[in-house]
Amino acid sequence: MTVLSEILKIIAGDFKEAFTLFTAIVFMVTGIFMFLVEARSMEQKNLKAERLLLRILGVIYTIGSLLTYIIFISR
């Protein structure tokens, strides 16, 4: 094996240990908060681009953390 593949295995192992259920829940709650609360706040301030960005990032946070947890729990 190459040095790069060994380094990537070590990093993946460390990431798997660090990304627990609690970490996934924190990221999901953050995503939901961004999608619901912060986006509404931007809408009230008439900041349409920021509102859209917060909604997109909220979905990415929520779905991404859930998928990452499922991927790492299945290994």
C-alpha cells in the first residue's frame, strides 16, 4: 500500500470514532435550526439570497449528517 492510502485509512478511522450519534444529532439540530429559524429571520429582514443559502445549508447539514452517520455505523 502507498503512504497516501495508509494516511487516508488513519483519517477515516479517526473520523469514524469522532462522529458519534451525539455528533450527528448536533449537526442535524443545527441544520433544522438554520432551515427553520434563521431562514425565517432572513425573510423578515428581506434578505432573499441569505434565506435561500440558509435553507440549502440547513438541508445539507441535516441530510449530510444523517447519511454520514448511517455510512459509518454500517462499517
